[in-house]
Amino acid sequence: MNLNIHHSWKPFLQPEFEAFYFKTLEAFVDKEYKVNQCFPPENLIFNAFNTCPLNHLKVVIIGQDPYHNYNQANGLCFSVNDNEKHPPSLVNIFKELETDINKKYPSSGNLESWSKQGVFLLNATLTVRAHEAGSHQKQGWESFTDAVIKTISDQKDNVVFLLWGGFAKKKAKLIDAAKHYILTSGHPSPLSANRGYWFGNKHFSQTNDLLIDNGLESIKW
């Protein structure tokens, strides 16, 4: 596994890379990529860290698993490559943006522009086997990404954490609510959204209001 990661993260994550659990995880991922089709491409496993350096980070969105179909996953949660059909959760994210901040529905589902503005798009599990959702869970990724969330909480101030759905909400225990903002809602998946737990959460406008209140530039969603 290529551990090429932006230098801003290295001092805090190097102990994780050297930990026994991570060495075991690394061996598992290396084998999986050799014998199976896995996503995202190996060079994009740490894409979220490389497009959003720790020193630029302002917002965190937590997903669960990378997309597991061809040409979708690009290492950023909820994001797909240009020219790919938008998955249902991403469709609902964009629909909420339309009503919340009057943003025109975008043609591309690639969220790299968000990441480059300081929105850290973190999946709890960073890899997956093709067409097998959850196939790389419980191999060590969750320990690593929990440590990442804790690092952000410890090292930063006034970060806006967007926790969508039950899985993401469980990560609140890793975040110091006295120095950060935690916004929660249902997941944007159709099952949750159609029950009224997603639409109308206004997380995008709320996030920008909080950033501006803290003297930071708002996100061009």
C-alpha cells in the first residue's frame, strides 16, 4: 500500500502507520489489490488527505465505505469520478443543496473542489472489493480513521463536523464538542431521505454561517 500522504498529516498519523494493527491492515490490503479488483485505485486510497491538508481543513464529512462499482470511487466519500452516474445518496445531497443554498444541480459528481476548499471527505473504511459492499470492514481501517477524527479534534479548533446517519453519529464521541461544531441528520440515502430524515437539514448553509462567524471563508459547494 502506497502511504504517500500530505506532509501536514504525517507527524500525527505516523504512530498509526507503525502500529501492529496497521501493519496487519497493510498486508491485507496489499494482498486484496493483488488478487481482486478493489476500489478506489491504489494511488487514490489517501486522496482525501492529499487534497485536503490538515492545515487547510475546516469541515469534515464522514462516509462509511467507498463505492464498489467500476470507475466510481475516487477516495473521497460520496464523490464519484467525472462523467459517472450520480449514486442515489449523492443525488439527494445535490437536491438538498438546490433547496438550501439555491445551487444549480451540478453535472459532475466529483467533489474534489470541496476537498480543495477544506472539506475533508473521509470514509471510515478506505478500500473495498469490487461489487462487495463492506468487504474491507473490520480489518483495521476503522481504528485508523477513528484516530484521524481524534487527531482533527485535538489539533484543530472550530471545525464543522457533518454526521449523517447512525454510523457517522457514533463518531461524535471522538470529537470535543466544546471546541468544534457537530451537525447531525439522517443519511442522504433514499431510505432515510424519503422518511424525512435528510431533506431540509440546511447543513450547507449552516456550515457556511459557522465558518463566516469564525472569520473563515465559506465553502463554494
